Amino acid sequence: MPDTANSDTNLPYALRAYSREDLVGALRKMFLIRKFEEGAEDSYTRGLIHGTMHLSIGQEASAVGSCMSLTDADKITSTHRGHGHCVAKNADLGRMFAEFFGKETGYCRGRGGSMHIADVEKGNLGANGIVGGGLPIAVGAALTAKRLGTGAVTICFFGDGANNEGAFHEALNMASVWKLPVVFVCENNKYGMSTSIERSTSVKNIADRAVAYSMPGVTVDGNDFSAVTEAVDAAVARARAGEGPSLVENLTYRWRGHSKSDRNRYRTKEEIAEWMERDPIRRMADLLVSHDILSEAEVGALEAETEQEIRDAIAFANQSPAPLIEDATRFVYTEEMA
Amino acid sequence: MNAMDTPEARELSYAEAIREAMDIALESDPRVVLMGEDIGVYGGAFQVTGDLVHKYGTDRVMDTPISELGGAGVAVGAALTGLRPIFEFQFSDFAALAMEQIVNQAAKLRYMLGGAVSVPLVMRFPAGSGTGAAAQHSQSIEAWLAHVPGLKVVQPSTPEDAKGLLLAALEDPDPVMIFEHKILYKSKGLVPAGHYTTPIGKAAIRRAGTDLTIVATSIMVHKALAAAETLAAEGIEAEVIDLRTVRPMDRETVLASVRKTGRLLCVYEGVKTLGVGAEVSAMVAESDAFDFLDAPIVRLGGAECPIPYNPDLEKAVVPQVPGILDAARALAKGRI
């Protein structure tokens, strides 16, 4: 939870709102996401993973910054590019890799894979293979919180592509009409697969669409941890206070292609290089170093530590058992049928 | 439970029986919410929710915007996180707008998450032809949803079952899709008072017989029973099975009847090809009951066209009593 005790308004929001421990924890999670994605890519190259994957390298500040003020009782719904959201919501890395490797110890016992990792104990209702699929589900989770008076807030992550799905409009409208405790966080990485936002979307900023649903909408630099945190924390506080939903648009960029099939024919090397210059992790590290929260040496040590965690998680996944073939039809129904 | 044996059974319409089930559920379980288009003060397009909004308020009997996809998804999310929503589609046809949430989300979430969650969602679909509402308000789409592992699909034919299956659906941890025939809403029958459940997955033998088995669903049960009375006068004793649940199908009741009668006629309103009767037929053909068949299986289903507007055409494209009689007589030929 943000702590607003430090009232020096010249400091970036995150440094005012969060303790040293929280901030170092956030940088650590950002490293974990980056290393997780690199580990996943490497495992794919080695043939340890089949299928496809959607990597979020470059979007780490959006995932971690958005979840800063959440507790385990709060919910998130995630997307096909969801590994970062899992880590931000405190998922176990070994079980994440195990799911990726299709193992019985994975979050979904190997039945879901990359696009369906969920961790309901921690409030992560799951990634989704359908663009926009999580939007109404998040509104439903917020309806439960309001009806049962749990005080929980739901963050609904979605991409720029989803903002042109009907589900987006239906979900935002209902959340507003019923004044539900949900925060819509759009991770605008400029491309829905290959189609740019300019070619697909009639408004300049996706946050402009909030007006149509009578909710606050704000566009922030999604690679600036503090800016993301400031915007989403305010939206979460508003939701928690019973004032209804908000839309936050985090402008960011995925360094890798959409998925493994991407031959990168729709964007230039220069554009990618330009965005790599705005590396959210480097910027977060610089923020902490420049305010004497960490030294460069400590940042390096933190990064090395996360690399070891990823190696351990991959080893756990590798050593885990595969599901039994005869169990392929289990878990369709709660009370299993013959 | 047999309503005839229950002293407190009263005559109610099918719609009243469903409303009574929802009333009991709202009264006894604070997690239950009703959601749908115009189900509040309007009372629902078919007056099924009626005046429940006045008793429970708009927080529990929620009018949704005309947003079938979003509304269905909200119900999925609510079910996933602790509520027990009962979602009403105004017409079953409109489920086409919500198939993403029903098929990709509600049906698959438990499996995709390796058993970590359940989705205790109840959806109600006013279905079927006979109202003159034409092709987009008259379909029987139960076979679409019955094709999806993870869903359960029921089709009550009587007021007693309409109430009992809804209360059973609410106790079920998984998504249950209830297809209610619009023409049955005003039909009457004895309905036990209070809480009871009709088991999902169990067919009912509505009339015992020895000469042929008629497996029917929904409104076709009543047409089959009417035909069976005429057949009895001609010396043909038809056994009429009300399938009640389409998924999971009651294999044992159907096979036992076919072993006894040696003849099978399936009657259903959905389009004949790849419909519920196709599955019933295949189930029999693949089983030991096949050896008991004395004649080829016969299916009567909806014609291979959308439901037309003209009333004579509308009647012509779904099975009617004379057609059932003709099929049953032909099938029973040689036995009498």
C-alpha cells in the first residue's frame, strides 16, 4: 500500500509513496520478468518448450508498477502477454516454468501453458488466449467484490488490440453504470500483432475512450515506473473508495515480436532501437541509484540474484513429472464423470 | 421425486415454476444474483422473472444493458469469484453474441487452469419456434452448446422439472445451460412446494411401452405423448423417454429401453443433422443395444432451414404429432 508520509513533492511519486524495501522489491520483480522471458526464449530455442509464447520484454514497468498497491485479496485479469503480470502478482517462478514446460507441477498442471497461467490464491484470475476475453470477467470479479463487500479491487490488463473488441466497450460501460471497483490498465505497445494503433484505432489515445464511459482516463509513459504507479495507485484508491472504474493507458513497447511466428516486417530496426533506449528497468535502476536507494553494485548484485532464481526455477520445471496421458480428460468438470 | 405423491404439490405454469425456483434461491443464498435484459420491472420478455425485482431489489435482479457478450462475461467473472449468477438470455438466439464467453471462457476455465477453479454459472435460454418470431428468435441451439466439454445442457419439459433442474443447476459447481421452450412457459403441471432438485444427467420415462422407444426432448415430449395415446388405441405401445439432460446424456435409461422395444425413434426440434437425435442414435448404434434393434433407427428433427415466419411454414419445419404417428407406425410395422 502506498505510504504518503514523505511529502517532499519534488520527489517522483514512487519515492514518496513507497519504502526502500518496496522499491527494491519492485526492481527485483522487473529483473525477474526480464530474466523469466529470456529464460523462456532460451528454453524454446533448446526445444524444451513447444507451442508459442508472447514475451513482455520491455513492458516490465507496466506490470510491476500497476500492481504496487494491490494485496493478495485484490484480483487481476491478464492477457496472452501475461508472464509479467504473474510475477508482479507474486507467482512462483518454478510453477510458472513448469506450466510452460507442460509439467504436472505447473500452475495449470500442464493443461494451460503460457496463455493460461493463473494463480487464484494470489488473486491472479489468469491470462487469456482471447484478445479482450478478460475484460468482462474482470467486471464480474468487481461485481462480486461490490456485492459481497470484500473491499477488493480488480485490475484488468489488456492490450491496445483489445480496445477494438466489442467486449472492451461492453465491459467499460457496465463497470461505469454499476460503479464497480475495477481499473482498466491498457498496455499500449503500439501494435496489435502487426497492425499499428494508427491503422486500427480512431482515437489518438486509447484513454480518450474513457470519456465515452464517464470514467477518468489517463495516458502515461508506461516505461516510467513512477508514472505508472502514480496513475494506477490513484485509480485503485478511487475504486477502493467506491467511486467506480478508471482507465489508465501505459505507453510501452515490446522488444520482441508478437510471438514466435513474427518476422518483424511491420516495424523498423531504428524504432526498436529507439525504444530499447527507454528500457524501463534501466530507468528504474537509475531512479533508485540517483536517489541513493541502491548503489550500482547493488543493482548488479540484484540482477545476478534474479538470474540464479530463474536458473533454479527452470531446473525445477525440468525435473518435474509430466501429466499422465490417462488424465488428459480430467478437470473438465468439478465432479468428474465416468 | 414424483409430484403426484407430494401432498404440497400445486398446479403452476412452467414460467411460475422457474420463478419459484429463483425466488427460493434468492431467499436462501445471498450469493445468488439474476442478470439479464429487461428482467427487472419489465419482468423479462416472457415474464419469467416477473415481480422478483420488487422483492429483492435491483442489486440482485439486475437489468443489464443490451450487451450479451459483456453480460455473459460479467456472469462468468462473478461465478469465478464467489457469486452464483443466473443469467437470462432474452432469446436463446442471442447467445450467438456471447459464444466467446460461454465456449472459450466458462466451459474451459476449469480445464485450462488444471482444476484450480470452478465456474458455477447458470444460464437460461428461452428457445424454440411457434411464436411467429421468425429465424432470429426461434432457434433450438442446444446441440451447439452440448458439443462443448465443460458445459452441462438441460431441457426441462415440465413445470416440475423446470424448477427442479434450475435448483440442481444452482447446486452444480460447473456451468449449466438451461434451454426453456417458450411455448411451454404457459403450460401447467403439478409442482412440489419448497426446495427440491431434479438430477442433471437423468432421463425420465414418461410413458412405459413395449413396441418402440421414442426419445424426445423439451416440447417434443408432449407431442410424443399425444402420439403415443393415439398409437395405443391402434395397439402400438410406445415408451416415451424425456431426455431432460442433453449433456451428460443418460445412456443407461435409453439403452435399457431400446433393448426392451427393439425400435428407436428420436424426436427433437433442433435441426436434424448433427442434432441431439444424432447423438442418441450413435450412442445406441455403438452399444450392445444395437443387437436388439429390429429396424433402422428413425430421427425426426427440424428441417434444414432457418425457422420461417409464415405460421404454416413454421409448423411444417419442426416435428408435429401427425409426423410422429406416421414414423412410429412405419417403425412398428411387423411388430403388430
